[in-house]
Amino acid sequence: MSSTLTHLLSAAGPLGIGIALLVVGLLSKRMNSMSVIADGKPLYRWYYVAAALAFLSAAARIAGLLSGDVTIESDRTEIVWVLLYHGLPALAVTIGVVGAWRYWSWLLAERD
């Protein structure tokens, strides 16, 4: 598989994370409008922040590919690229998990 195709496919991970967070955010927004969850606080907005971080990481990967520096992930270890490539998706998933725990924890508290 060519290096260009590999780097293009590496953007699919953060894109998938971003789309999943966006879907969960939309579902949470709809649930918030139907009932009073978490005292009516719009916690679903954190999913949008997390999705934006994941999309930013995907955009950085594609921009690195388009700039002609195809080996950007393997050769560059500057703090900015490490944060863009690995830090932003990790932060996005962390925000999503914390948001899901806080927002949807009532499902786990239900007992028979």
C-alpha cells in the first residue's frame, strides 16, 4: 500500500471519532429537549467540542499530506504535531467519555 494512501486513511480514525461524537451529541440534545436530564444543563455541547477537536486532528493529518510532507507522522516529533496527531483525538475521546458518564449515568442507576 502506498504511503500516501496510508496517510490519507490515517485521517479516517479521527473522522470516525468526530462523527460518532456528533451523533451522540445530537441524540443527547434530543433527549435533553424531551426530558430533564442532569438538571436541564446543556451538557450535550461538550460532545460538539470533542467532535471539533477530532475533526481538527483529521484536518491536520490531511493538511500534512497535502503539504507534500507525507512522512510527517513518522519523522516529525515536534510537540505541535504530536499534540495534533495524538493528543487531540485522545482529548476528544476523554471529553466524550466523561460527558457520557455524566449525561447518561441515569441509565446505570435504574433498578428494578
